[in-house]
Amino acid sequence: MSDQFAAPDNAAPGSEFDAMFSTAPATVPDPAASAGTAAVPVAFQPVKIEVAEDPEFPGKKVELDACVAQPENAQPGACPLIVLPAPLASVGWRAYAMFHPALQTGFMANLASRGYVVVAYSERGLARSSGRIDVAGPRDQADGTAVLDWAAENLPAADMDRVGMGGASYGAGQSLLIAAKDPRVKAVAAMSAWGDLFESLYENQTRHMKAFYALRGLFQTWPGAPGATPMPGPSRLNPETEQVFQNIIDNVDIPGLRAYADRRSPVQPEFLDGLDRADLAILLCTFWHETIFSNRAVVDLYNKLTAGPKKLVVQIGDHGNGEGTGLAGGPSRPTNAAIDWFDLHLRGEGTEAEPIVVEAMPSVLTQAHRYGTWEEFVNAPVPFALGEPGATADGTLDSQGTESPWSRTIQVKETPAEIADSLIFRGVRERLGDFRRYNTADLPRQHAAIWSSAPLDKDRRISGEVRLRLTVTPPSSAATIVAYLFDATTAHIATPPGLNFDRIITSAAYSVLDGEPGAAVTVDVPFQLTDYIIRAGRLLRLVVDTGDEFLADANADNPDLTISSTGAEPSRLTIPIAELD
């Protein structure tokens, strides 16, 4: 193959997702990782891979825009094959190589320079691939197998007995789904992965609309000519996806959304059975403050894998934050782990330590912790009784407290408590040590119920899943609550806050749907998973309000909302907390 490659399209960012893959967010390198660019000459070749037609356009084959990178003068059958479906960015596969026009560095080049044949491609309908977008559905899954078939027929250096798949975000989910259907795949590295697409869009019966609109906007953006800014264009979605997206906006046919998402969710039995095999090694990467895909669902997938080798990396930040520098060709924990994973399971090189690697918030400079199992990582759950919250005073949040009945009515209105101030980008800043600065002491108590613990006497670590049990009584048939757990200061917070401010630990929303107006409903709300060190002298603060700019709430017909604790089902917050070792 020729070592000449046309300069990639340096399209300007068209969305928040594009920005993640066209910049290099701050990442703390893993000093234990071995990945790096080796001085092995690499040949590149742009290609078009023909796959099955869209049924809506019979007789017109879909062409996938792709690129092959491999060591120069590679001998037949000498190199393991790595296939990289693209992340969800208007540049498509170029996210793995777009940072240098000559493609002499980048994730693709790093893999090829280590002796791999690499095929990166943009999924149907994405970037410069033709066809209609299927959002990792059956058409995309079949395309993945077609790409493997194409590699077997056209790349003599590829050893088809040693095949890996990997990718970031959209490419991570695609890799898992394709590997579940194609037993030729022996290793997967899924960075910023998803486990259950439904839980990401409709977690706890609540639509995650800010993430959805960002996804939809990118799916409907055409890349344009090389160097041009991506612009909105005619829909690139296939008819089924178009209808499902409209149903999400209209909040109708949720069972249809569930069925659509299940056909695209690695944790579902259709795929889990194919993933959970002894000859498939799976690496999963996610984030504590993930705002696109549920981190609970990723860990659920990890824990359900029992047959083959597996590894889980959970980092500080948000979707895509950890791997940006690695996609550019530099070090990052996810891409280093991916290269080491392929080396170990496709080349037999290296050794694997404990399979779970976690970064504890809030300091990205702390050493990552390693564990053998998820059960070793999580702390035992500690129930905290929720005392009656007042109109001017906080309720108590006390692990030694007495659970007694109470009731509190709050007005329905969003407060300054929010999951984050932006999709993805706040996570980039968290990786630089810049957490959003909240002032929860001044939140309007008429719009929120608030509980605070006493200042902690020792440093403590919260590791695992926080859960809230609360009774909700909406005046209408539906309601939404949003709950946030904060690491709060006891000091007065200046405006703007200086060194003393509150940080968010984790959060969750829950919607009660199709209930009886005025009927009390006790809900059990799982929060996003977390690993957080809270220092002595600070306190825990729980805030419950009725809306968040990231979410679509069900409070349109509710002027207020009553929350309570009953004798039969006392309200409590259960926190996996223990003294810091």
C-alpha cells in the first residue's frame, strides 16, 4: 500500500461531541502504561468498503469511508487486526488520526507502529459514509461483520485468528455489539462505552433531553466539503430511527423506545450471551460524572461478564474526557489501557494486574486505585436518616438519627442546583481540578428540600451506589424529583466563591408516571455511581428539587410537590461510606 495519504478533513467543530474529538482535553497519563508511538514506518491508505444497501434505497450499495494503517512491508498473516468504528463526530474515523495531516501520530498510527493492521471506518450515514444512520442497530452490526470480511479478503498481512475491535463513544458501543455477533473478535477495548441505551435516554423514567438533543443534532449534521464547517442538513436517519427520535421528543411510545434501545444495548441477552465467552477479552471505560451514557449500566455489563478476561476503568470527568490526548497520539489512561489490552490478548505480551482501575474524585492527581472485583471496591452501605426539612432550616442527615414521620411541600421550580453547567466540558475542567462551584447554603428552601450532616470528624470515602428512598405525593398523575449529593463547606461562601465552595458528588432523577392524583408513592432512587473523598471538617448535603436543565421533568401540571417520610417506609439516604484508609 502507498504511504501517501491525503490530508484529512479538518472540519470545524459542529457540536459538543465534535469538540471532544477535535481538541486534546487534559488527561493524567498512567505512568504504569506502556503505550507510546514506536518508530516503525507505517503505511496508510484511504479506502471505500461496500456494504449492504439500505432497504429504503434498493439496489444502491452503502459505501463506508475508511482508512487502513499497517506496518510497511508487513508479511502475510503477521499482524493482528484491529477494527475501529468511529466515535460520534462529524469527522468520523478521522477522530483516530485527524490531529496531524500526515497521520504520523494518532491512535491509529500508534497501533500500526506496534505491529497491528488497523482499519478505521465511519459508520453508515456518518461523516463521509453513505447510507442512513442506524444508531448501532442491526444494519450497523452487519456492517461490522462486512468490514471484517473485507479485511480478510483484502489485507494479506492481517491474521484473522487475532482480531480486536475498539473505539470511543459511538465506536465503543458498536465494537461491543459487533463482537457479540461475530466470534472472530477476540478482544474489545470500549472507551466511553454504553451498557444499556435505554437507561441512558430514559433512566429512572426520566428523559435525558440535553444529551439527546446533542446526539440528534450531530446525527443530522452533514460534514460538508473539506475544511468547511459542518452544517445542519436533511435528515441522515433511517425511517425507524427518525420516528423513535420524534417519539422521544413527544414523550410517546416508550415501550417502542425500549424495544429500539434493547436491539442496541450490549447488556441485553441478545448480545450478552455473545459477549460472555471465554475467548473474548473486554475492556470497558467510563466516568463518574458521565452525562451521556449511564455509568451504572456500564458497571452492570462488567459485572455480568463472567466467562472471559475483563477490565474496567472509571475516571474523573465526563464522556470522552479521558481518551482525548490518546486519540491524538499522546498518552491517556484509556488508550494506554486499550493498547496494553490488545497486546496482552492478541499478541500474548505483557501481564494484567487487578482488573478494576478507578480514579477517586475530586483530585485527579491522586494515585489510581486497583481492585480485583467490584465488591472489593464498593463500601458497605450506611443508612442516613432524613430529619424533617424546614422552610428556613435544613433537615438532619444522620447515620445515627431516628427515622420519624414528617411532610414538606415545595414549589415546583428549578434551582441553581444542577447536574453540571455543560455537557462534557465541565468534565474536562474537572480533570484539571476545576469542579463547578456551588453555593448550596443559599438555595431557595421554598423550591427545594435540603438535608445536611454534621461536619465530618475524619476523612471519608464514598465508593459505589448512593440510593434515596422518599415518598412523593404529586397533585397530578405524574411528577419528577431531582436529587443531588454535595460535598459542602461549613464556611461562608463569598460571591463569587473562592476556595470555599460546594462540589457535586453524584445525582439522580426519578419520575413517577401514570399515578393517581394526590396518591403517595414511595420511590427508591439509584444515583450515578461514584468514588469520592470528602475531607474532615466538611459535610454532606442532600438537595431534592423538581427540575434540571439536563432533563425533561413531569411536573407541568404540578404547582407544588409534597415529599414525606412515613412510619411504614421511612425516608433515608443510603451512602457507601467508610473512613479513608
